[in-house]
Amino acid sequence: MADWRFGGVVDQGLAAVLGALVGAVATAGGAYLTAHSSISLYKRQTRREAYRAFLLDADGLSERLNAMIPDSYDAQSLAEPPGTRDALQEVEVVERTLRRAVIDVELMGTDDIANVAVDILIEIATLRRTVETWWNRPAGTPIPDVEWHSAATSHTHLQEHLVLFGDLARQQV
């Protein structure tokens, strides 16, 4: 019985070529999807690591700076806590590392998360400079109420920015 396709006769050579072509396209498509998936996974993992490194450094700096802020008005005229100057030098070194981490966040993330990272860096730098100013005064000099409130507010804002950064990071990875 004659086949109605191709003028009544099936050309086996053409069928073999078409079959090979379909197989090649399917293989190429599968390879593309696999490569694309691997690249996406790599980018996500790299972004996750950059966000994690930034968040760990920023949170560590926040804790160090918070330890240097007197807990209440009553403690404002106390002498400089032991080790403050060494701790401030360490904060400054880690702050430089954090600046580099902000660049990674800016290159890998959206504008929203990059802006929050910059805000965090600004809050940390402001707190560090404030604490340095306090402890460069003569021993026992009280910290003005306005400065103490400003530092406490700045630390609260820093904590809020850290939470926001974490939320945005979870959405992007």
C-alpha cells in the first residue's frame, strides 16, 4: 500500500535526516536549559554569599558600637570603657571591609538592597565618629543629651536597616 505522504512514497533518507535534526535540536535545547539553570544557580549562590558577608560584618559592627554607647544618662559621665580605643580601631578596619562588601551588593543586587546597604554603611560611620568624639574628650566629661539621643536613635535606625536588608536579601536569593 502506498503512503500518501511525500507523493505516495516515504523517503527513508529524508525521514532519517529529519529525525537527526529533531534529535540535535532537542539535545541543544536541553544543553541550553541545563547551562542556563547552572548559571542562574551560581549567580544566586554568589549573591547569597555576598549578602551574607555584608550582613555578618554590619551586624558585628553594630554590636561593637552599641557596646560603646552608654546605656543611660546616668552612665554618660563615666570614664571611657576599657579597650574602647582599640575597639574603635578594629571597627574602622572592619568598616573598610564593609565598604568593599557594599560594592559587591551594589553590583549584584537591585537598587533597593544597594540603597539599604549604603544606608547601613552611613549609619555605622556616623556612630563610629560619634563614639570617637565622645572618647576624645577629657575623662569624665558628660556626653550632651542631644548627642546621646542622636546616637541611640542612629543605632535604632541601623538595626531597622539591618532587618530590612535581611528581608530584601531573602527575596532576592
